[in-house]
Amino acid sequence: MSLSCATCPVRDRAACAVLSEEERDELARVGRTRKLSRGETLFSAGESEAACATLKSGALKITSTDIDGRERILSLVHPSGFIGEMFGPYMRHDVVALGDAELCVFSGPNFAEAVNRFPRLGQALLRRTQEDLYASRELLALTGNASAEQRVAGALLSLARAASDSPCHPATSFELPLSRGELADMLGITIETVSRMLTRFEKDGAIKRTGKRGIDLVDPALLPLS
Amino acid sequence: MSLSCATCPVRDRAACAVLSEEERDELARVGRTRKLSRGETLFSAGESEAACATLKSGALKITSTDIDGRERILSLVHPSGFIGEMFGPYMRHDVVALGDAELCVFSGPNFAEAVNRFPRLGQALLRRTQEDLYASRELLALTGNASAEQRVAGALLSLARAASDSPCHPATSFELPLSRGELADMLGITIETVSRMLTRFEKDGAIKRTGKRGIDLVDPALLPLS
DNA sequence: CGGACCCTTGATTCAGATCAACGAATGTGG
DNA sequence: CCACATTCGTTGATCTGAATCAAGGGTCCG
């Protein structure tokens, strides 16, 4: 299926938003749409076909698996996010859908050529990659020294921010895109500890759990941040 | 002091290596050399003057400090590495010299303009930033699930790789660029634990400590990796 | 010589992992 | 439609790896 940028929900936020109409059309010609449902894999670590993609809707996780088979979530991808490998010869990490998702997919070489031809696209990606780097370092800082309590609190706020349309203020009521197990894998703690911390926050009156995945931030100030 | 690229030790490895002679000269005109000694700060988080730099010699650490004053090392910078903020309005993290270091420093806007003018420079930075992102995620994976033993072992191998001239094979004998305390801050453990693990590895015959900072990798296969 | 670091080692404590059990929701096949 | 299995989350009891507390030695420097 080829791309239809006209109706794209991230038309003016994604990396390709910096392109002119004609440039975008040209890029669209080498891209394909792809739909994933929960748990489906977009890329696998080690794949020798370089590829990249822009996320149009849904959410993804970028993970690595250590020798003992334990999974670690390295990053989450939200709509308009860019993932993948343009230059390297192989994919570095696994990328899996957290829920139903829709993407534009490109081959690495095709996209690299577009970057060559449209310098503004390269610059947009540079900014975006720097943001990803900062996000990665933020997670590193969060999981480095903080207690389990602080990690879960930090993750809740971070997810509330991501769930909000307005970029600065967090949503007060939202659905977790992650299961308890995934939250645990992201924070480097166990499922049981995540569950206990959520129970504690609810007891303290900081949050309210609604259903399995729903969270209401009743009083974020009560969350114990680092 | 203005730049003298002719004698630059990272002349053909740094980001600016992709530029032609004339382009490089032009960039050199807006850059300054700076020397730091151990502990000196290059950038401070929150500084509103965007700036960036290429490291010519020595080593740097990129750190953040949490509310309780605990420092977390987010990344190490080795010669030819690029650091800083070209676009954003302020510096995101602290950058401090681990030992004597020499750099080329640029103002954010000046460098951003160079990126605008020389698209290859932007592409080189994009690659480099992606590498930094992968390095950050590697550290995230290392500090996420692994035991203290595995973290220290992983850090030793990583530093051995960085100390080697050949990019793939680790050095068998090298000096740690970090104190025990800094190693601990990077790995999210305590000084005492780092010390104990090094003692353990030496007892096991995996390494030999020479002086305070020297490490011989006697039998890396004995190191307990994740 | 005295002070300031930095590293090592030992004793004790504690946060979170592990082990275990259970309930709710969802799916499957008879 | 019901019996059954499976997955996911919660909660409790126990155990352990690493933090914390404490002490001492080595080295550099004024």
C-alpha cells in the first residue's frame, strides 16, 4: 500500500513535515504503509536489511534482550516519532507494537538518499535524534539512582505527559500504553513491585486506578519524585 | 586562541573531517580552542548560551544531578567526540573534564549556521548522534537488569574497548579514566560495591590491578557478563 | 607533620527480588 | 452454554544482594 500523506494524522509534526509538497510526494513514492497489532514485531535486532519508519498512530517499544532472555525496554515511540537505521548495515534493537499501530516504512538506502537530496530532512532528523538522546538519558537518570517508588512515579508522570495533547501539561486521566510487566521491564524492577507502588500511590491519594490500565492523577504533588 | 586544524590530533576522525579544506577553514574561524584540567566544567546544565564542542584529547563526562545532589554519569566522551546543543536554547546537562582535555568550542548559532551551509556536516552529526543514542541505550541495558557484578564487568570491557586504538578489540592493559566514585555514579551502584567487585575479579584471576587506576585484563572470559 | 582524598575491607541493615497463592478477565473447545 | 486453561494483576511471606555504617591504610600536598 503506498502512502497517502493528505490524510496523515501526523502530517505536520513528523520529520517529513519540513519538506515541500513536491519533496514529500517524492519521498512518499518510496514508502509503504504498514499496520501492526499488539505484540507484532516491526524490526528485529540483527536484521541485515536497514529500514526506518515514522509512526502515524499507536505506540511502539524499542527493546533489547539480554543473554538470560530478560527483556529491557529502552525507549517508547509515540506518534510522529521516527525509528530505525538509515546508515548502519543492520537493525540494532527489536521494535514491537504496544497496541494497534500504523506506520510509514522506508528502506534504509531509500531514506538515506532522501536525506542526501533534502538537507532539511537531515536536519529535522538530527533534532529528533538529539531529542531521543535526551529522552534516553532521562530514563537513564531515572533508573540509575532512584528508588522503585520514584521510578514508578516518574514513569507515571512521563506517560501522562506523553498522553496529553498539549506538550507541556500532563494529562490528568489516561490509559497506560504498557502492561505491568512492560512497565517493570522499562524501569528495571519487577511486576510485583510496580503493582505494590501503584497500590501505595492510590492509598496515599495521589492516583486512582480505573480498570486495568487507566490512571487518574488525583494529586500529582503527592508522587515521590527524585 | 583560534584553531589550528593542521596539527589537530582528531583531524580525520572528528565530525569536521567530512568538510573540504576551505569549508573547514571557514568553520575554524568561528571556533576557539579550550583546555581543561581534571574536574573543570565545560558546560553547566541550564546555561542559556547554547554551545558545542569537539573533543581533541582527554576525556569528559556528561552528568546530571538529582534533587538530593546525587550525581549520575550519563555518558563518557572520548577524543573526536562531539558534545553540546546546537538548536536548543539551553544546555541540558553538565559536562566536566575527567582529566586534562583539549577541545574546539563553538557557539550554538555559529555551528548551526555551519550545519545549514554544509549539509554533509549535518549528516556527519546525525550519524554521530545516532551512535551516541546507541551508546546511551547500551548503558541503559547494562544498568537496567544486571547485577552489580555484571555492571562492573561490562564497564571494564567497555572502557577497555574505548582505550584501544583498534576499534574492535579491547586493550588488555589500560588506565581507568574514572575514579571509583565516578564508576559507581555511572553504574548506579556505590563506591564500596565497585571496589568489592574489582577485588573479586582479581581474586578470580580475571583482572590484575596495577596502581590505583591501572587494569590488566588477564582473562576477560572469566568476567561475568549478562 | 597534619589534613584531605581515595581506596579497601568488615559488619549490619533494608529495599526489593523471589517464591507462592489467589481472583478477575478472556479465550477455547466440547 | 459451561468446564477449563491462560493471561494479567494483586497481595503476602521470605530471602538476599547491595546499601549503609564504620574503620583503617595509602598517597599527595601544603
